[in-house]
Amino acid sequence: TGLAVCCVQEQTPLGTGGAMRFAAQAVTEEWCLVCNGDSLCPADVTPLWSDAMQHHCEAALLVARVADVRDCGSVVVDTDGRVRGFVEKGAAQGAGLVNAGVYCVRTAWARTLPDRTPLSNERDVFPHMTDGRLRGVITTTPFLDIGVPERLAQAEAFLHAHRFNPHTATS
């Protein structure tokens, strides 16, 4: 089977959750891969996809290990891979796990997200799914949030330094 790619364009900003809901309307597959546009994590998504299929969750998110979670907030993942909580930006510091902005989601579930704008995955959707419906798949692949100009300027060097290697992409 081949990979189907579907690109949609928002007419007005919908937020990360609103954009996911909007894109899901155009997807015909049971599952879809969603990527935030303001982060880089050149990881192999096969383990993410496999985990979502195996555990029949609503969504699975790629979680990256970073040296300092202060700028991104952090994700709490239990030993079974279930997301159990989120810590806001600035509330914690030091090494930890962050949302890498790559998700495998059940398309039918994404279509049922609230129809309000903006709708944020990080604030409005995922924090309410810590009952086992959301999985976290940890990767050791480097992560860069490019949502601010200073880090966007680092994107080209980051991509050159961290060329995707499927043999080291996940843990």
C-alpha cells in the first residue's frame, strides 16, 4: 500500500487542535499522522504508529528527551506509555520529556473535537486525555522548537547536524 498525503489550508488560524480537526475532515483513512509546523524532530514515526495501533488509543504523541524543559513544558509518561500529565512552560526546568509535535491520531476521534477557535491540543485537548486515551512514545531523536525567531534561525544547522538515521531515531 502507498502513503497518502493530504494537505489542507486554513482560511483563518484554528489553533493546533482546530487545525487537526479541520484536516481530519479530508482524511479517508482510519488513522492519520499530524505534525506541528513549528517544531523539528526528524524521528522515525514507525514506533509511534505501531504503538497507536497496538494500544487502540485515540492518539499517540511523539515525546522527545531534552536537556531543559523550561521553554516547552513537559509531558509525564508512565512506564506503560500512557500520558499522565503535562507541566506548563516555565513551571519546571532541567532534563525531561517534551511534546515533539508529531501525533498519530484516530481520524474519527479528531473529527469530534470541539468546534471552537482557537482550539489548542496543548491546552484544550491533550490535558483532558490523561485517562489512558493518549499514549506517549519516547524518542531520543533531537528536537528543536522553531516557534520563535531565535530558534527558527537555528533550523538549517539543526537539520544538517541531525540527519535522520533510522538506526538511532527511537529508543
